[in-house]
Amino acid sequence: MAPRNSLNSPDSYAVAWIAALPIERAAAEAMFDEEHAPPTGFARHQIDANRYTWGRMGEHNIVIVSLAAGDYGTTSAATTASNLLASLPSIRVGLLVGIGGGIARPDDDRDIRLGDIVVSQPDGTRGGVCQYDLIKAKPGDRRERKGFLGRPPTVLLNALASIQADHERKDSKVRCFLQQMLEKYPKMGKRSKISPGYTHQGFDKDRLFKASSGHVSGPDCRGCDAAGDVQRDPRDTTDPDIHYGTIASGNTLVKDAAARDRIVADVGEDCICFEMEAAGLMNHFPCLVIRGICDYADSHKNDRWQRYASATAAAYTKELLAYVPAAEVQETKKALEMLQSVEQKIDSMQQTIGVAKIATDSIQADLRTEKIERWLRPSDPSRNANHARELRHEGTGAWLLENPAFQEWHSGSRRHLWLYGLTGCGKTVLSATVLDHLEKGNDRLILSFFFDFGDTEKQTVDGMLRSLAFQLYRGRGASAGLLNASFQAHQDGRDQIATKALSDVLFKTLTVQTKVSIVLDALDESTTRRELLLWIKDVVSRPDLGHVQLICTGRPEAEFLSDIPSLIGEENSLALDKHSINADIRSYVAAQLSQRREFRNKHLSRDLLEGIRRKIGDGADGMFRWAFCQLDSLARCRHEADMAKALASLPRNLEETYRRMIECIPMELKNDAIRLLQFLVHSERPLKLVEAKEVIATQIENGSQGFDIKRRLFCETDVLDYCPGLATFVHATDKELHLAHFSVKEYLLRENRFKISTASISITRTCLTYLTDINGSHQKIKQEFPMARFAAEVWTGFAALAQASEDIVRGTVRFVEEEVTFQRWARLYQADMHWVDDPGPPRGSKLYYACFVGLIAPARDLIGKGADVNAQGGFYGNALQAASFRGHQEIIALLLDKGADVNAQGFYGNALQAASSEGHQEIVALLLDKGADVNA
């Protein structure tokens, strides 16, 4: 056995984990990342008979303690906690983790299953745990709760809010931690007569009975009447669900359905679990209660699920701890300090009520923020700013901050500035420099937006407004009220807000601020320039926005040169100073040569270093991007002669630079590199790095076509070897692969192989090949094939653009008509419900989806093979409404020609309403000509 580490002091442990049963303790200890020996200087208090296990999970040092063998209930738990605090006064928060009886109400959205996890969550003034022994009888057979018990510490409540928000977007890590547990301790996964193991016991062993259905004597429910089973929707995964609500605690073991239902009626409808220890702790020890469900608190309970339930609760607790900052735990009041005297307890309870209200208000505000974020779907400007900061050399842009025009703008004597410069001169880095400078002060509200050629959400005025509005909303104040009112007016976010309405809300919000600076970067990367200029004109001309300042950057393109100076004044339209930029470039080149490993470790001659400084540092002519590319190219040279040769023939401009980069891609990588660049040029959002690896692992050339998992790169950073200098990593929520610069995209689009007509063929073929070759359960596909959702989402758009290719047409027809691939596609993504991450089985026919996404060839083929053109199904009800809503005129004509009912009901009254809602005038005329009822 490896020696265990021992920490220097018991004070290093601030988190206590209490388990009632040995199996609960075993599951808890299995979650340790590192087990410790008892800390140096630990002295057990004379009254303390507890046994402790010490260890670390993530950044937390944790002590695990269990109740004495055979002791259960609230009194034993309270004794354990008191002894714990006597020996370890440093403990600040506690976790009571183990098993409990679930209160399942499938018809009331409480579909709790065995192995699921329940967590005590306060609600208003209620603390999350109710002692069911404290129910007071009232006249008329009425019963009254005497009160809920104390609330968990705020640091744990904040963690709960964070983990719930994350689980709205991505899967829990419980499954991962359970798998790690079984790999580390294989015995826990083995089943025997003594132990069924710490694994899922099978759906067939999870039976929920009606309250009236009693248990037939025996160790399990094989003899129980199947007619008493409650019918529940099947689950497609053994992963546990997580439920939050009130946990009922007391000294009486609940194992009768009638008694269970009476207690639930007394405690309240939000009660989701029974257990026997929490009530002994909550007013003596600040803790959160987490339970794995091992039975349904009825006569059918047995021990089969206890070990697995212990493990799921422990795994969730480990995941939750990752959301609890260790620094904030240290700032939390020590548990012992809360137990000084009865008077102090009363004061503490009163304080807790106030803190609880603050915490509840905070949680509710966070939940409202999440709703607003889901509604607006705002892009995050910090990703662009952070990437620019990574590229920025220290001191870059200092000249701008010292420029008199900028200083006058900063002081407020100039309202607006437009800074313009040619491609690659470092404008985005300057925007990040301005942001950092503004944030050093505390005299204004700062908003920002970075237009981005690589992300369609960051190319429009609508995207800009959504981002600016959400930045304001997160600051709360009056802005929150205005946006909340708009959210409610739009059916609590079920309807999307129009761009004009959002702009009005933003302007109203800005009027109540004192001083606002808005940084808008890369105006030239907007695809809605006319609307953008009109919006800037609104800001400039409105007298109630006199306190709002704009600073914008962009290239000096025609529409900006003609409009912006007349809007903000010639004197406020400043060409970026090439002399100052060149000084920044020289400083950057010198720093790269002295600090970058690829140069420093090669021990280059003084003459060669001076040559690089002169030819790149002095020859960039204001083009930061050019200098960056040349240094990147030189850094890859394998010897000094190679470097000298490259230096002697540097490309004159960016276009020649990019041409050479593509020519230098090794031949064995070139086909994959071209496809990868096609994806980067034309995808509406950046590729995640894991998706880029899947593109490379998917071959589409004749003779080697198919997805091969063995072609996945060992090292994800090797992706850059396929397109060196042309792409770069950006650290967002997931690592992303972006084109390195807007000029790269512009260059590539001038080449035929990157034009959409050509690229759409290879992108479609890649996606269809990938989706055809991956296999396994839906859950396995989601977890093990990271490009599955993306490919399912984008292939139809590219296929519609590639209909000139007979091969693509055949491939799309085959893919849609084959049941296996159709089901796989629909389970991953349904275009008519694009906002749903996991849409389930298809709700419409193959014809319906082909019509919705605009695939005429599969639609024609399906109809030719007998598909019903009037079949009901899908979000819009039928194929004609789906095509009418999306504006696919050729498909609509086909459907009508084949007998589609022009007035068939669906989401809209008829297809005419669907087309009208989106402004498809030619389709409206066609439908009217075919007899559509205007009064439907």
C-alpha cells in the first residue's frame, strides 16, 4: 500500500462528510482523489468516539465520519456532529450523504427512480429539511408543520445554483465518477449473495407500486401483483436524474405507503425523500443533505439498491464540491461558533433567516438571469477580448492611450471615436487594450462587442444588441426591470424579440445610466453594415444618450468612409498611426526572438537575428498580421540555412503569405487540411477542437471512404499541423479552432476550392459519412462521437447547396430513406425544434423533415415511393406547412401537385398563415392560387 500523505494541521480540514452506514462511508471514501493519514497534531476530544477518514477531493481537504455501527436516527447524528466539532473546531461546512426513500409522483413531474439523487434545497423561508416528527395536530383533523429546520451554508447554496445551471447545458459527471470508482475498486462492481454491488441493478428491478398494492412476503417483489405497478415512461439511460426539493427527516423508519402519503400531505407537496439523520444536524451543524434513492418508502423496500444509491449520492457530492471555491469555504463561519449558547442559536437562526432570504433572492435572480440568457442567446465578447490579450505583446497600444484624441474621448470632451486601419494592423488587440484601460477606472459602465467573421452570432446588429442588452442585465438595476418586462411580454421568452424592439429596450436602459462607454470592434466584419450604421446614427443623434460614448474600430471601407465621418465628425475619425504601429511591431519582433522557445533554443547567429529584426520588424509596413505570419514561418525552419533562405525570400503581402502556407502543407495532410479549412470558412459557428479531430478522422476520397476512430489524432494540438499559420486555438467553454484572421477567410474565398459551391460538396459528404459510420446507442453516440450533433445540424444546409452534384443527391436520398440513419439523425437534431438539445424520436415523417430542410430530391423520391403528402406530424403539423414556413417554393409546388391539402391544419391555421408569418410573398401568391383559405 502506498504511503499516505499527512497534512500539517487539523485546521487544513474545513469540510466534514457524514455517513450513517458503512456502505455509505465506503462509497464516500471511494471518491477521494487522495487519501491522507491523520493530520499532524490531531488530538481527539475526550468525549469523541468517532472514527475518521481523511483525504482530498479536488481542492478540498475532507474528513469523513460515520455514525456508530447500528445507530441510526436524529439523536445519533447530532451526537456524531457534536463530537466531530469538539475534536475539529476548524470545520465550517458539512455534507450529510447517503441513502433515502424516494417519494415518486410521476404524474406530477416528480418521476423519481431508484438510484436517482435528491438534494435538500431551501424554498423561500423553508430550509430544505423538515422534521416529520414535528407535526402538530389542530382541531378539525387539521395538522400544521411546526417549522422547517436550518438552512445550509450560503457557499453550498451558491454551488447548487451553479451546478443546476451547468446541468441545463451539459451532462452531470456522476456517471464518470462512478466509472472511475469501479476502475479503482473493481470489487465494488462485483455481485455476490452478500452484496449486489455498487452498480445499477437493472430497470426490471425498479418497480413503483400503487399505494394500495401491498408487498407479498419474500426477499424481493417477484410475487407482488403486477397489476399494482405504476406505469412510467421508459428511460434510455441508467444515468441517475437529480431532483431538488424538501427532504423529510425523523426517527421513524417509513416503510408503509399509507403512512408515507399521510406524512407527505402534512409536510407539503414539495417533499421528495425520507431519511433518518438530517433533522438531528440541521440546527446543530450547517450542512447540505444529499441522498441516493434506494426504495420508495413503502412495504416493498429491500436492500438491493442501497449500495448503488450510496454511490450515486457520493458521486454527485464530489461533482458539487468542484463548484464550491475553497477560499469561500474558509470565509464561512466555523460551525462551532454557531453553537455557543441558546441565545446565540436564536440570534443565529434570526440571522440565518435574513441570510436565507438574501441567498434565496440571489438564487432566484440567478435563475431569472438564466432564463433571460436562454431567451436572448447572447454571444460572449470576453472570448474575443481574451484571445486578443493572448496575442498582445506587453506595451502594445500604449501610444493610443497617450494620444490626445483618445485622452479627450476618455475624459468625455469627445463623444465618439472611429479608429480605422488596413487589414492586419492589430485593431482588435487595440480594442482589448482600450477595454483594459477603461476597466482600471470605476467611473463608467463599460460594454463591448467584437464583430467576428468566424461566428454568425457575432456578425449582425441583432447579435450585437443581444450581447449588449445581456451585459446590461447582468449589472441589474433599472435595466433588469425593463428586460424582465419585455421577457414577460414575449410569453415568458417563448416568443423571440424583434431587433427594433430590442434596440428600443437597450436605449431606454442606457438613458438611466450615468456614463457609458461602448467598445465596438471590427465593424467591417459585420454582415449587416447598413443596419449597423443606422444604429450608430441613432446613438449619435439621440439627445437622451449624450452620456453614451462609442469607440469603434474597422477597416476604412467605402460605406464607413462615406457615413461615419459625417455622423461623428471628421476630427473624430482617426487613421491608426502607422509609425506607432511599426514601433509596436519592432518591439514585438524583438521580444519574440529573445523569448520564444523556437528561436531562443536554436542559438541563432547575431547576423541572422539582426536580419530578422530588420526585414520583419522594419519591413511590416504597419501589418502586425504579416509580421506574425513571417515569424511563425521562420520558427518552423529546421536549420539556420533554411531560415536564412526563407528570410531572403519573404512574401511581399498577406496574399502571397497565405498562398505559400497552403503550398507548404505536406502532401499527405493536404486533402484533410483543405476539408478542415472548408469547414472553418463556411461553418456558422467555430469548430470545437474535438470536432476538428473528427473531420480529420473521416475520409471521403474514393477507395478510403469512412470514419475511422483510429485516425483520431493522439494530441489535439496536432490539428494545427494541418493548416499552420492559417488557424488558431481559442479558449472558450470548449477549445475552439478558428481561422487565424479575417484576411485568411478573404483569401481562401477567392480560391475555387473554397467557394461554397465546391466546399458544400465535401462538407456534406464528410457529415453524411460520419453519421452513417458511427454506431451504438443514442447515449453512446452523444458521449463518444463529439461531432454527431454538429454534423446532424449542418449537413442539410450544405446538401441543399450541393444539389448540382449527382453523387450528393444520391447520398442524401439514401441517408434520409434508410431507417437507421434517419432515426440516428432525428434523435440527434430536429431542425423544426432546433432549440432542443435532446429531441427524442422523430415526431414527423421522413418526407416532413426533407421538406422542412429543403431537400427536393429526397422529397421527390419519397413521394414517388408512396409517402403520404398529408401525413400529420412534426412541430408544424405537416409537410406543406413546414415547407411554407421555411420558404421552399419548389417543394411546395411538388407537394401541391401530388395532392397536398392546401388548407390542412397544423401549427398554423394553414400553410398560407405559415408562409405569411415569414413574409414569403411568392409562396403566399402560389397558395392563394391553389385555393388557400385566408380565414383559416
